[in-house]
Amino acid sequence: MLLNNDGGLIMSEWMLVLLTAVYVIATFFIYRNNSRFLEATKEQINEMKRQFDTHNRPYIIVELVFEGRLFYGLRFSNHGKRNATRAIIQLSQEFIDSLPEQKFKDLLELQKERECVIGIGKHYDLFFGTNEYREKADKPSITGIVTYFDNERQFDEGFSIDIESYATFFSLETHEEKFMKEMKYNQMN
């Protein structure tokens, strides 16, 4: 072993320098790996937030309804997990102009300026015709856009329903209708 002028060991000083250098290099690699881990964690958190937002939002679907064996309409249902606020329904002018009944044309024209709220699991019905509509020969597709919000974000859901290709409506007599017929029959006899 070599001694320095002070009587200390030269090797131990070099060992200390060498250990410090190894420590600095190890610290650098630990820092670099932690930075990568932190970036990956941020990406994972952002993806989880995106998935949460996608899953927890209002979601409006549109379907054709035939109510009371008399009225045709569109049902705007919220199948999401938040209220759909400031919902605006915009139907194509071609569809509105094709309707045979003026009262429904007027109703749909007024609807263009209205906003509504569709709660979670709730629906909003917009009627556009009676059996007179069913008898109409040429029916254009029912197209439009529903715009709505969830307090922060805006959603635009386009829709198109080809009435000629829509599934057949089967209309069955309800228990109440059968009862009323029976009551009328018994009153006559």
C-alpha cells in the first residue's frame, strides 16, 4: 500500500472517488428509469381518464316508435350515465317537407329552436305523423342530428332511419282495449 504525504492511504482516496463515480452513474440511471416510469404512468392515467369520460357520458340513441296504434314518432333515449343537457334535435328539411299533415310540419318547425334535457334512462318523443303518414307512398329517410352536452363536452349524434326498411310494427290489442270493447258490448246488450 502506498501512503501519501499526510500518511493516509492513496488507494482509499481513489476507491472513494471511484465509488462516488459509480454512485453518480447509478443515480443517473435510476433518475432516467424513474422519468420513463413517470411518463408511462402519466400516459396510463390519461388513458384511464379518457376511458372514464367515454364510459360516463350521456349517449342518445334514436328509434322509431308507433304509440297507441295512432302516432308515429322518434324516441330520443339517453342510455348514458349522465344527463344530456341542452339537447337540440335538428331534422332534415327534406323529411319535414315530405310530411302529409301540416300540424306535424308546424310542430317540427317549432322544435328546431327548442332545447331540452334528457335524463339518465329517460327519453323524449317527437311525433311526426298518424296513419296518414303510413299510407304515404314515397317516404324519404328520416335524417338529422342530435346535439347535446354533459356540462363540459358537446356531442353530435347523426341518425338516419330508412322507414321503408324498418322492421314491421306489430300492433296488438291491449288488455285495456279488450276490456273497453267488452264493456261497450255489455252496455249494448
